Amino acid sequence: MVDRLVNSEVNARRMANVEQCFGKMGEPLAQFGRVLVGEGVLVKMCRKKPKQRQFFLFNDILVYGNIVISKKRYNKQRILRLEGVQVEDLEDDGAQKYGWIIKTPAKSFAVYAATETEKREWMLHIERCVSDLLERGNKQAATAHAAVWIPDGEATKCMVCGKTQFNLVQRRHHCRSCGRVVCGSCSSKSFRIDNVNKKPVRVCDHCFDSLSTTTPGQEGSEAKTGNRLHHEDSSSDSEDETNNSGRSSNESRPTFYREDVQQPNV
């Protein structure tokens, strides 16, 4: 199905519609050989709480953005190249069901579908697209992926020292290496993690000691405190500012445009 859609008029219309929904602030998506494989709403686990995001799966990239007007207007476009993507299943945990992790070198996060069937459809199509891309495009899969950040609400106190209680004065920070929620005192240093950022990023003291040992003499590793790291934390999850949580029961199911993938049993 994807091969038949390549450079077809129907695929061109679909991609033009996606570009139009993101408006002038979004990057152009039309490209020779690119096919829109599927689209739909997923709940993305953000730093502060779960929020709806519109996802578009192409045969070489995964695009998502904030929902302004459903099926008409999106913003804060994010593009993930599939050669760097890896998916990992998540077991159901209480109210959090039908989820999986999307791993990339620069950022990793959990998403949730509305049903088990939708989850399997998404995971199957993503994995198939990644496999096809690596096989046909002579591309190399990513060897390192960013840590998944633990949501703020799951930590009332520092996950390193176990003593500092978070409040208006004691802010939460995230270690870019392990993803844990830590206090400022336990994350006063930074280290360059190449797949995350070419500049030093905030890490907890435990990870700094470990990284300094395994990567001795790395240029750019340094101790940092105060305003620079504070600013870094507050801007790192800027696409999560729009408040859309949950998915209504009448929200349409995801649409997939390829038919050569065996669908999961309902």
C-alpha cells in the first residue's frame, strides 16, 4: 500500500492537509517518496500531567503537535526521524492503560491509546515503518536513547537524597541522564550527553559521578549551579504548555492508510 501511495495524488492531498493544519509555523512535510501512513490522537505523558497530542506517522518521520482545533489547527510541531525511534511496551498500571514508550536519542516519552487494539495498531505500524526505513534506506538505528522523564506528580521529594520536600521554594528538576526528579542541591552539575544536547545539560550527582568515570576528560563536562540550569529546566518542556488532558469517548479512532500490515485481533 505504501509503495502504491508514493508520489500519488491522494497522498499529496493528505500531506498538504497536514501542513495546512500546522500553518506557517510548521515545517514543510511534502517530500519525494514520503507517505502519510496514519494519524490519530494519543495522550502524551508530559512533565506535569497527561495531555492530548495529535500524531502523524509517515514512512520516515513521526510528527506530533498540540491540538488547537481538532482536525483543523495544530501548533508546536515536533518531528522525530524514524531511524532514531524505538518503541517499548508498557504494562497497564491502574488507570494508566494501553501505553508504550517512544524512545529517541534526544527525547523519550510515554503515550497512551484509548484501547488495546489502537495501541497494537500504533506500535505495529511504527515498528514496521522503522524496519522498512532501516532496511531500504541503508540507515543506522540509534544506539543511545534519552531517558524518560518521571512526571512531577510522582515525586513529592528528591529521588536522590530522599530528604528535600518539593514546594514553591524547592523546585523540581530532572536529570537528563536517568530522568529522575531531583532537587537543586542534588543536581548542581551538568554534563554533555551528545545524543541529548551538544552542550552540557543538568544531571544528578549520581549520574555525574558515573558519567565522569565512564567518559573521563570529556570536553564540556562541568559543574554548574544557579540560573543557567534553572532556565534550562523551565524551557525544556515548552511544547507541553497547552492544557489538553484525556481523550473524549467520541473521539474518532486513528486512521491508517496502509493495508499491507496484518491487523491485531480484536
